Amino acid sequence: AQSVTQLGSHVSVSEGALVLLRCNYSSSVPPYLFWYVQYPNQGLQLLLKYTTGATLVKGINGFEAEFKKSETSFHLTKPSAHMSDAAEYFCAVRHNYGQNFVFGPGTRLSVLP
Amino acid sequence: IAGITQAPTSQILAAGRRMTLRCTQDMRHNAMYWYRQDLGLGLRLIHYSNTAGTTGKGEVPDGYSVSRANTDDFPLTLASAVPSQTSVYFCASSIGQGINTGELFFGEGSRLTVL
């Protein structure tokens, strides 16, 4: 069965600092990978996704993530945190046929002034 | 563009009562899903539908039922609500299964409290 782990349920960074949110998955075949963001009292919005091709993918709001097959990882980064980045971030995986999305437990990002 | 509309946005319900959460999408997506979100547990799949007329069980289906009479609507019913069903419920949709794998689009959520 697929599973997704996100290291750190809560990450705090200073405004302007690097954001690094970790995601690892377990899968016997390369999956499709997603990062979603959830702002308070809202639904989830897609930040970025990896399906095929270039392993470094760029998303909205300056975020990017790199698919590393050898490490079964898909970590999310942003060079410089902004106060508006404070939210809950979810990593998710999905395979091609007959599989549903599996979400990680989420990481809450706090940005300190 | 509405995307996915959920109703109600919030509801307080007595245990034992029947409740239906409504979900409508206007994107003509084939697949629809219901998730519940609980603190520390992330999102867990309740039921899903790959196309109109078909449904399937997710990770936590007990106590819930769904129907998919048409492409746009995917209601979730709690036949007899229990306090453990207190949660935030999200409806989502995607283009469909198979090679054309799309991402999930989410509604704004329905917060349900069962007393």
C-alpha cells in the first residue's frame, strides 16, 4: 500500500528565510506527486504537481519541488518565506490506474516576523 | 467559475439524526471524492466515484453512504450520526482515472459537529 510521510508536523521559519517541507512516499512504481496548501477555514489548493518529465517542478507563489526517485522524496522549497505563506501543506501521491490519492498528515508552516 | 460547491458550510447535529452533505461540481469531471479531515490524521478518503453511476469505498466508509446519479452531484449521507463523525468534510473532483491523471479540486468544506 502506498503511504506518504511528512517530517515535522509543524515548521517555523523567519520571514525571508528558506522554506523546506519534507515529503517521502513508499511506492513500488513512480507515482504522480502533488503538494497542496490549505489556508485557515478553506479547502485545499494545488501548489504544484509532478507527473512526468523534468523532475524539478515550479508551482505558484514561488514554491518548487524536486522529485528524487532514488530517495523516494518530493520535498517542497521556497527561497524566501513570506508571512502569507503561513498555512498547512499536504503532500499527496497517486498512481496511474485504479488508485486514489493518498495524503500525508500535513505540515503546518508558521512564518515569524 | 464556481468549481465545487458544498452545503451546508457548517452544521450542528444531534446524535442519531440523518444528515446529507451536498456537493456539486460544474467542471464536468468524471471522478468525485469525499474526504474527512481530522487534526493529526490529515485527509482520509470516505467514498469515491470514478464516473456517474458507480461508487466505491475509501479508507473510512463505515457510517457513510454516497450516490452518483449524474456527473455533477455527489451527496454524502450519514444515516445515523455519531459524535465520532464530528469533522470537516471535503468534497473533491478530478478529471478521471487512467493516463489523463488530473489533480484534485476541492470544495471549501463542511464543518459538522455531532453532539
